[in-house]
Amino acid sequence: MDCLNALKGLALAGLLVAGSASAENYSRAVGKDYPQDVFWGDTHLHTRNSADAYSLGNMNLTPADAYRFARGQEVLAHNGMTVKLRRPLDFLVVSDHAEYLGGYYRFNVGDPSVKGTDAGRQWQGYLDEGDPGRLIGAFTASMSDPDNNPAFPEKTRKLIWEDVAQTADDYNDPGLFTALTGYEWTSMIEGNNLHRVVVYKDGADKVAQLPPFSGQDSLDPRELWKALARYEEETGGEVLAIAHNGNLSNGMMFPDRSVDGKPIDRAYAELRARWEPIYEVSQVKGDGESHPTLSPNDEFADFENWDWDNIGRTAEKTDDMLQHEYARGALKLGLAYERKLGVNPFKFGMIASTDGHNTISTTEEDNFFGKFPESEPAPERMTNAMAGDILWQNWRIVASGYAAVWAKENTREAIFDAMKRREVYATTGSRIRVRFFGGWEYEAGDVNSPSYLDTAYGSGVPMGGDLTRGPKGRAPSFMVVASKDPDGANLDRVQIVKGWLERDGSLEEKVYDVVWSGDRTIDADTGKLPAVGSTVDVDSATYTNTIGGADLATVWQDPDFDPKQRAFYYARVLEIPRPRWTTIDAAYFDVELPDEVPRAIQDRAYTSPIWYTP
């Protein structure tokens, strides 16, 4: 248990990054004309350049530290531990908040480019009045009341942004490690989270030409999308946006009305479909695949849900909001909009990331460093509140997650292109490997062939793709191949989640168990597969891989297919139970687990959907 050993003064066990190779010497892989490798990354990480991270204790760790840590090098965490990943990441997006980007650090060290601005003079006034706590309030207010919280002038923003883009270039190493430039656009309307992470394909020569579009420029996502279009038009580069996990948006992330109160129209749908190809379904602030209220027949929908209020803690959650926050609800709504408007605004692939604010990207239960510096491993972290009394109890935070990308090579171009075509998937912290394809000609034995990928790509489409009407009288079939994290838990089962639009306009869903470990059989009365069981020992915070399976694969054909119904399908892969990070903390620090804290967790993967359109 890495974080526990490190607390004894030891470095976390880890692997060193392979020797560096320059872009000039890098040779592209030779192989089939489809992706053969999955690359693991984090598209949502904050450093001291984010105003909230800096205000809440991350005053030293920089974007350069984030890239070094992701590449497998040692970093000194805020709690004094020397930390290092067991397995380095393949790619990273440092996505610091655009609002006052880099400003709090520069203000604190007396940088005149910030001190001399209207914002800098406002902040100095707070200090002169003996009220430094208003600084964090200024950042929060910047994303909800930009008129009274002045943005930096263009010159200052451009100076800081050039440094951000150049740092990403410095750590980008084609073929070995990809550093993608990004930022977070931080709109918060009435306390509701509308945040997006913006990711660039390009290097600093293009990225640095235009500073980030922030919530101080506009709180309306339509204006962000227009700004992304301007970037591409003016630079010739490429950019996309990733909607933040939506479970703190109180129904505004996948809305039926735009922020000005007008119903969603075709123009909105076209903009969103163009600029937001993927969605962050899981992160430290909860999982957003589905919810028991939305999916009462899905026994696995109650997973790390955050469903009590919004990000501003200003309004309680109500049930009518949920379908506009969770991925499965939004995917279903997208089918209805497509029939109504001719465009699906919610046609997204799924990834996960951390949203960590302490510069170090960790996702695994036995190696989890929380969100802010105060939630790094310590005896009291489980019972403390995140960011003091401002946010939530630390025990609620989730060790999630990974963005998994199927790409031909580990380069900016290949990873970005995979995101655009949605050949990506999410995991909640494990490196589960999963392929998912849809087609009309797959046969049961195809998954057993050494050349199954030739058949999969040659006769169908991968996750993120589209199926149009097939041969008359034939239902689509789906090929799914999953394998466990080599250093993690065995697999329980693979499910295919289907959502569809009935002819009367109602939206439906069903979860199918398609392949599983052991000799279990589906109960004829309930239609449910029995639980895999559990080997978790809570007292010692251990488990064994004596149940479950290492690999699961099958070809499944939809038994309920109607060729006239719009539908989507995605695969969900479940691990066997293992101890949650809170259980590991309790065992090491010899503290009691409160009754409400989960003891075990079944980590999982969600693939991007495949859509069927009549």
C-alpha cells in the first residue's frame, strides 16, 4: 500500500520512465491501420496556477511538477511525503482555471504584471483591510459575477498563457509522453457547475496566440464554443472542450434550456455536438454514469453518487434535475433531440479524470492523495471536510479516474484525434483494458481469433462510432473484449447498457449481463445475475483474486432490436470488490470507520457508446 509506506518516510514504489527520445528521433510504429494501443491519462489536473488550489494550500507545485510526476519522477507532496507513481501516465492535460490563471502566485511574489492590475489592486485592498480570506472569494465570484471581479488585461493574460503553453511543449516527448496544453473554463451560474476543460492539439506556436476564454469573458457555454471556433480560424489549429462531471450542476449540464432561458434549438445542438465530443463521467467529486432514481432496475447505478446539492452549496438537489446531470440520462435525451432537431447535442464519448488540485495525479485506492493538499494521507483526513468547511467531508471524495484512449501512437495528434472520434473510455481508477465494437456480421467465434481486431474494424465500428440500418431482419451484434488491470482486481462481469427512443417519444433503457466470471447463471425469476461475492477483509484492508476472472469476451446480439428506434449501446465492465481508500486509511491509521462510509468498492470501466440511427 504505497501511500502508507510513504508515510513511514519511504518513497512510493514506482517505475522509471524510459529514456527520453527527441521528436526528431522518434519513429512511428508500424502496424495495422487501426489503433492497437491504449494510452492512460488525466485530462483534468490543477496546480498552483489555479486560484482555488493556491488559496487552499497548493502554493509550490507547478505545471512542470505535474508533468514530472505524471512521467514517473519523484515529487515532494504537501504532507512531506516523497511520492512517485508505480506506473507513469502516458499523457496529461494540466487544466488550471482560466479565471486569474497564475495570478495568485504572481501576486504573492510581487509580480508587477499582476500587482499593477485592477484585480491586483482589489486584492491588495483585502490584505490592507486584514481580510485575506476574501481572495478565495474573489476567485469564486469571478465565475459567477465577472462584472464586479475584474479580469486581468490582455497583456497579462497573454504573458502567463505563453508560459503555460511553453511548459507543455517542454515536457511533450512524442512516443513516450504527451503533454497537452489546456485550461478550465469556469462558469458557475447560481452556484451550478457548468465547467469545461479545453484541450488543444497544437504546440505553443499556435496555442499562445490567443489567451484562454474565461468565465469572466462570458458565463454562456455558447460563447465558449464560438471562442474555440475563432481559435481554429485564426491559428489553423484544433481544439475541443470536455464537459465537467455534471452531478453538481443541478440540472444545467445537459439542459433543456440555454442559460438565457430559451429552449434548446438546432444552433445550440450543432455547436455543442461540434465542440464537445467527450464527457468527463467520473472524477474526485463523484461518479456520473447513472443514478438509482433514473435507473431503478440497475443494481450498480448507486455508485459514488453525489446527489445532495450543487457546487456552490446554494441549492438542494431535486429528482427532476438528475436526467440533466448523469451521462445515461443525457444520452437518452440526445436521442429525443436528434429526432426533434435533426442534431444530437449530447452525442459524447466518455472519459474520466481526477480534478485533483494538489498537482499530483493519483487514481488508485491504495495510492490516493485526495483533491486539495489538506486531503492528502493523514490520520484525520477521512473525517475532515474538504477545503475546511467550504465543501464536503473528505470521506466522500472518490479515487477516480482515468481517461483511456485507443490511439495509433502516443502523440498529441493521435490522442487528440482519438478524442474527437470518441474512441475513448473511462475507468474509475483501474487500468481495465476494454474493446467495444458494433456491426451486423459478427459471429460468436470471432472473439477467439488471434486476428479478431481485423474482423472487428473490418466489419463494424469501434466505440464512439455510428451504425446505420443493416440487412433486413438482422439485429446488430456487439463484440466486447475486456481484461483486468494487471496490478488490480479480477473482473466480475461485462454489461451492455442500451438506451432507446420509443415510437411514442418515451425514453427507455436496459442493462444486459453479457459475459461474466465463474459458473453463475441468470435467475429466471428476477432476470439478474447473482453477485460475484467478496473477498474483502475490512480489518486488514485486503482482498484476494480468488474469485472473478482475468479476461472476459463475447459477441452479443440485441434480442430486443427494433430497426425503427434510435438507440445507443455502451459496455460497462465491473471488477470484483476490493477495499475503498477509506478502509485502507482506517487500517493503517487504526481509526474507526464511520457507519456511513463505504467499506468496499467495485471499480469499473465505461466505454463510449455506439449509436444506431434508422
